[in-house]
Amino acid sequence: MDIENIKALTFDVFGTVVDWRTSIIRQGQTLGRSKGIDVDWEKFADAWRARYQPSMSKVRNGEMPWTKLDDLHRVSLHQLLDEFDISGLAEDEIDYLNRAWHRLDPWPDSVEGLTRLKRKYILVTLSNGNVALLVNMAKRANLPWDAILGAEVARHYKPQPEAYLMTADYLGLQPGQCMMVAAHNHDLVAASQLGFHTAFVCRLTEYGPNQSTDLKADYDFDIVADSFLELAVKLEC
Amino acid sequence: MDIENIKALTFDVFGTVVDWRTSIIRQGQTLGRSKGIDVDWEKFADAWRARYQPSMSKVRNGEMPWTKLDDLHRVSLHQLLDEFDISGLAEDEIDYLNRAWHRLDPWPDSVEGLTRLKRKYILVTLSNGNVALLVNMAKRANLPWDAILGAEVARHYKPQPEAYLMTADYLGLQPGQCMMVAAHNHDLVAASQLGFHTAFVCRLTEYGPNQSTDLKADYDFDIVADSFLELAVKLEC
């Protein structure tokens, strides 16, 4: 790998930069206490995330027109409110709960690691999250992105090639000048097939204490690291 | 004006945030010295900028398909090289000169003003510049944008309504939750007609010492300021 050729690091966000599961559970518990809702919020968070890929699949396969993630999350949320027998929430309370995904906390190393990496590289999101979600998340969590790109501006959800290729194109870069950073093997495989460099960052508890996938790099990625700090060291930042 | 309702400031960039004319002249002079090119770089800069609106008009009126500003700049540059009788530049030197627009210097108050405004507001570009141009400019000049939006992601050049409305929509905001900041009356009029709040920032030498337009706010904008620092004070940042 020619490190000198890399100009931009393109980041998966959910699970790679932020700990969505713990954050959704925490916000659910807070809501539950204030509204007297007795729900297993761990199951609720997992059930919400379980609907993530199927909901995007409908857009990917053309069953639905382009729909941003906030709106897919909201459809799933309404189904979950029924399923978990949660009633009595006003529309603005449901909207606030839906935007829990705008208020996810970063992993402990994320802000310091990104800040170091930013000295040398252009840092952009290459996430399936929509722009508003990612801007609000970054503002709250101090994530120092140089630009918010990815699915919404490409109008294609990962792992469709357009999501990766249009992100590089918006930056005026070739895929080989970009390094995809993710905690998910499948995301890096998709990026690699298009010519991106790849960095796998292990996030062993993204899916909770019993996580069974993405515990290690299953392929020969350019870099494997345990944190963004180790990634910064390996990229000589 | 209800200041409390404003969530995002959307910025014109060329002339409002950065001093394109002095920056292009400076870079032209540097090139001229190193390559022995004897040209009036003030005239060259003005001639390049004079082709800016006509080149975008061809995209706006459908005469050309969507073309990003880097590519419009390049077509104009090739015409100017002929017109100013400049020869002997290699393709990579022409490319570097074309990207002079990625290396524009901010006005003296821009970085400090934006940094103050960022504490309270989402700061985004709403420029006709393409994403790569604006990302590279921000990286070099330390412009602390929360997101790079505007013409390229909207696929429409200002003052077409889509450029403004899609920027607000990407942020998940209504136009009335956004304030357009610009040194140009026509830009603010277009934004205002769509429901944006407006702030006119005077840049008296954008077009050089003999500037004759945009010397003052010609309409009743919400805020008129002499600098981003005064804008920050008026927005209670």
C-alpha cells in the first residue's frame, strides 16, 4: 500500500465512529423513566437496528423510491411502538425518539483519533445516515468532519457502488486516493472491490456483549487496528 | 426576526468568506515569476471571474448538462490562456493554476468570526463552488464548516431556487430556520424570496479598489454587518 497516495479517509459511522446500541438503550431508558414505559430497551434497540438493512433493501432494489434514513427509521419505529405495546406518545415525542440516532455517543477513542487523523487527511463520512442526522451527531459529539458525504448525496445506500464512487468523485479523488475505514468486513470488501484502500477497526461490543460478527478482519485489509488512535499511529499521524 | 428560530447559517463563499481576487492575482504573479510569463494578473483575475456567471448560465438554461465549477473554470482558463497569449504550460501546470480557486485566502475576520458563530449555529456552505474546491479551500484556510452543501449536491447553480431549498432540506430544516449570509444583494434577495433569513456582510474590495456594486445593502435584510465578527455580535454569539 502506498500511504503517500491517500488523500482522504472515508468513514462508516454507525458502529465504527459511534456506539449506536448503548446510546439508543440509554435514551430509551430515559424516555421510559419519564413516561412510565416499562420496556426492555436492549431488545428495543436490537429490534430497531434489525430493521435497518431490510428497510434499505427496499430502496436498493427499487421497491421504494429514494428515502432518507430518518424516514426509514421512522417507519420502523412506528412498527416497534406497536410491537412493544408502547402507546401514549405525542407526535413530537415520537419524532424526538426517532432522532435518537442524531444523538449517538462516540467510542472513547473517536474524537481524539479523528482529530489526529485530520491533521494529515481529509475526513469524510461515507455512511448510510442522512446529512441532517450526521451533521447533528457531529455537532453534539464534536466529530471534526471535513465534509458530510455518503448515501444521501449519492442517492444510493451502501454497499451499492455509487455510494462509494460518488463520494470519491465529490472529493475530486480516485478511489485509490481514498481509504475506507469501517468496523464491518462487508463494507470494506465492497469498497476494496472499487479500488479503495481499507482499514478495519475492531469494535467488539457494537452489537452488545454477545457479538458474534465482525470480531476480526476476515480479509487481507491494508490496515487492522483496535482503535482510531492505533489507526493514526499506523498512518503516521 | 425571531433569532431563536435560526438553526443554520448558510454561506456564500466567493467574496463573502474568501478574497478571490487578491488570491488569484497573488497566485498568478507567483506563476508568472517562476515561468517568465509577463501578464497583467489583475486583468487576468477579473477576466476569469467575468466568465463565471456566463458559464453557469449555460448550465442553468439547459444549454449544458450539469457541470461542476472546476470544469467551468477550466474551460474559461483555456480561453484566457489564448486571450492573454500564455503558452508553454504543461497540462499539470494548467491543472494547478485552475485549482487556484481551491487556494483562496479568507478575509481577515473570516476564521475568527466563523469560529464564534459555530458555537451556536450549524455553519454550511451554500456556494456555487463544487465540493472538492470547498473542502480543499477549507482545509487550507481552516474554515470550520459543519457541512459542505450548495450547488453541486443540489445539481443547480444559485440563484436557482433548488440550490437554496435543497441545502435547507439536506439539513432537515425549513428555509425559515436558515439564514443566508452573503456579500451580494442578488443572492440574499433570491434566498429571502424562498423564506430564508438574510445577513448582508459588506466586502468593499471584493472586486478591487474601484468596486461599484454591492457597496451596501440595497434591501431591507435582517442583518447588515461589516464583518463576520459584527455578525457574531448581532447574532449574540
